Amino acid sequence: MPDRERRKSEHELISALKRDLTDDQRDTLSQLERFGWTLKFVRHPPFQAPVGVIMNPDTHRFAVIEADGRLDENSSLLFRD
């Protein structure tokens, strides 16, 4: 059995997700991270720009960062519980 941990750390996973975002999305995310928001995942709709999905851990609210960096707190995305 290998002694080395093969799973990536949370920091490495978040860094990989951030690389998928546009510059405008990264700028918006950087500002929101100061208020506790965290990047949860990046959606890749076919033939469209990536969409960053963020969460506020204090309120458990989700929001979307559009390709141009706009924040959409009333997104039509559906999330499972």
C-alpha cells in the first residue's frame, strides 16, 4: 500500500477551479472571498463561458459569477440538497 496521500488538498482543488474562470470572474471572486464567500465548483455549459458557483458559509446561500464578472444571487440554477 502506498505511503503517499494521492488526494489533492482543498487548496490545490480550489486553485485548479480558479484556473477555469475568466479574469473578470477571478477579480469578482477575489473581492467576495474577503467576505467569506468560497468557490464551490465551475460549470462548463456547452459552447458557453464557464460559470463560477460560490457559497456564503454563514448563510448557506449560493450565487453565480457570470463570465463578465457580474454576481447573480438570483440565478436559475437548481441545486440538490
